Amino acid sequence: MNLGEKIKELRKSKGITQEQLADMLVVSSQAVSKWETGVANPDLALIPDLAKMFEVSTDELLGVDNKDKSENNENVMIDARLARLEKMMGLLTARDDNEALGIILEDAKKVYSFDFTQMPDFEKSDWKLGSSELVEGKNKLIFKPAPSERVVGKRIDPRVINDKIKMSITDVPTIYLSMRSDLRIDLVKIYFTTVENPEWSESNCVRLRYSPGTPTVYVDMSIVHNWYGTLTGLRIDPIDRNLCGIVELLNINLVDKNGSVVYEYDFTDTERKEKSDWTVEDAEILESNNSLKLNVYPVDVKKLVFDPMVQNDNIKINVNRAKHVHIRLKTILENNPHHRVWYNNNIYYDAYLQVYFKTEHNNVYTQDKCECASYRSGCMMDVYVDMSKDPLWNGNLTGLRIDPVEDLNGTFEIERVEILEADKNVGIGGKLSNIENRLANIEGMMDNLEGMYSELEGRLDDLE
């Protein structure tokens, strides 16, 4: 029986789970699983703690009698050396900094840990949802964003629209537009829709240069690519810049190649104006008998915002020696037309996680107390965020907030949130600051690897 099998046997005899054993030893449950499956061995420093916990001697735990004690100690030392070598090789071959951090922090001390899969009722925990709705909260935290419409800025974009025009424009090469304003307007846009191209778009748009001294301007539509077929709508955007003030429209004419007016609308005709198919958006119509007078003003620009979050405002721990937050989560993105993708060293990321925090000296969540990390959606991921990059990450923590994505819609599942205490040599991004020195003798160690394994196998055969 090897060491991993012995640990598994003793653990079960005590009636404790892998997670409980991991908590007692202040290591990750993944580490315990690797011991028991023989993938890795515990550090030598943990052997006395394991023996004491299971109420056995270290010799019994290691499966040796006094006669074989010295030989077994050598075997354990060889195993420990091999484990360190494997960890270093893992760092060299890690796909990205996040994977490297996972290797480095595998046995890191946890100063805070919350496992949502062990929580019978999420709604009774200190963790709460924000801008989200709970999908499942018993032994699993699954939630979706609750989208909200928010004002994200101001826009000055008056529009005068007629979407009920029905006429052929194949032989209509010219548009005349008359308008006046005290504003320094130098560009007017006219949009159009046709049966063949029914959307308001920049490809269905013509730009007119305008000067207050020459109120009537015209444009040659024969050079506009989509100006053909049956016209269904016209839209006049009299201001292209963020200017507020008074604009007056007088008339608009469409003229065919023979010089005949095939469509005319006079905005100065009061009776006709009241029954008109022309409508005004984002501007106030002022009383006027000789024009369509518009008062142009800023309007709110609204956007549908997705901002799911889960937060705990009752954390009371000191984080002076704790550098990293570990989140185990799964994100399934849905219906995101503006979905962004990041590439780093040919690695694909499509989700952007943010960790906000607050402390007793600065007890509010703000953007200056936030760190972030890119990750891949679609599968359960272990994401490590280096919080020490933020100078305000110190002292007594009072709250932690996890935003699993930035402005994207989907379903989110979080299994675990941990705050980890790590060695100072763990650098920003998860690389060892002195990795080059530690691996200076890697080639020699690799040359000896085969011989070390052979020696170990022979000694284990002798023990059996």
C-alpha cells in the first residue's frame, strides 16, 4: 500500500471528506485528491500533521518499520524532489499566467474560503446577488443578470423623417434642400430607404455641405451607390455636430434627369404640415408659419446594461499577507451581438472578470479598488486574481464583490471563492520572480530523472 492509499484509508476510517481534510491542513481539496490517486505526494512538512490527525505514527503512515525507516525517508525525499521538478516543469509549460498561478498556489494557505456547493441555502448566506436573479441556490449558485436600462450619456441628434414615401427614383438624380439656422452648421445628412435596401444605414446616406449664407443646397444622387429602385423613406439630419439651438427647414425637392420636380414638400405650408407624414425626433417643434422650426436640445442616450454580481459585505479578515483571490466558476454567454474576444499568446479569452473590495478605512466599492482577469467561458474555470497590484488592498477587509463578466448576457455558476496567502516570490501575473534561478539546473535534473525513477521503483519493490 502506497502513501496515497494509506491516507485515503485512514481518512475514511475517521469519516471525513477530502474537503474537510483539506481545510484541516489548510490546503486545497485538489491537493488531497492528487495524494490519494498517487499523482503527487504531500510535502514532508505535512507528514507529522497527517500522522497526528489520524492518530498513527509517521512510520505507520509511511508504511515502514524501524528497519526500513531510513530507506523510506530517502524514498520520500526523492518523491518530494520529483514533485518539485514536476511543478517547475508545469510552470514552464503553463498555457497562461492564470494556469501558472494555479500550480503555484495549489497548496497555499487559505485565509478565507466559501464553497457554494456545500451551502444548503444560498439566500441564508452572507453572499448576496446584485443586478441578478437567482436560478438555483441550493448546493449550487447559478444566476443570470437582470438587465437594466441606464443613461450612459447625452446625444444631440435631431431627425425629420418620412417613412411613407412610395416612388421610383431610378431616373431621379438630384435632391434640393432648403434650410436656415444661426448655428455654424457645415454638414447635413440625408438618409433614405428603398424596397431593395430597407434599413437606415450609412451606406444609404448622402452628406450635404451647408453654409448659412446659401440656404438651398443640392446633391447629385446619381453617384450614390444604393440610390435606385423604389424609394420608401427619407430622413433629414440637419445637425451633424453637438450643437444646440434653432434650425428651420423650408422645403425639399426631388428632381428627375429632365429637370422636373417629381416630389416636393413645403415645410412652410401650415395646413399641410399638420397632416404631414413627416415626423420629428429628438427636437422640439416651435410655432412657425413660414418654416418647420426646431429647437435642438440634448437627449439622454440609454443602454441596456448587464452587470451581474455576487457580493459579501460581512467579511472580516486581515489581508496584509494575502495576495490572491481564487474564483472557481462557469460562464455560459448568450445572445451577445457585441461579444468581445481577447487573444494573448494564441490563447482565447471571451469573458472578463472583476473583483471589487472594500476595507474598514475605505468602506465602499469603487473602481480604484478593483482588479480584473480574462478567462474562457463555457467550462468550469479556476481564475486567480492578483489583488496586491492594488495599493488599497491591505488592512482589514470588510467586503468582496465578484463581477463575472463585463456588460455581457449569460448564465453564471460559482462554486468557490477563496482568499489565499502566498509566498512573496509569486510575482504579478503568476510567474515566479526568481524562476530563472530556480530552473538554472533543470537540464541536469532532467538527465537524472530516469535514474531517480528507476531507483525509486526498486526501493518500493523491496518495501513490498
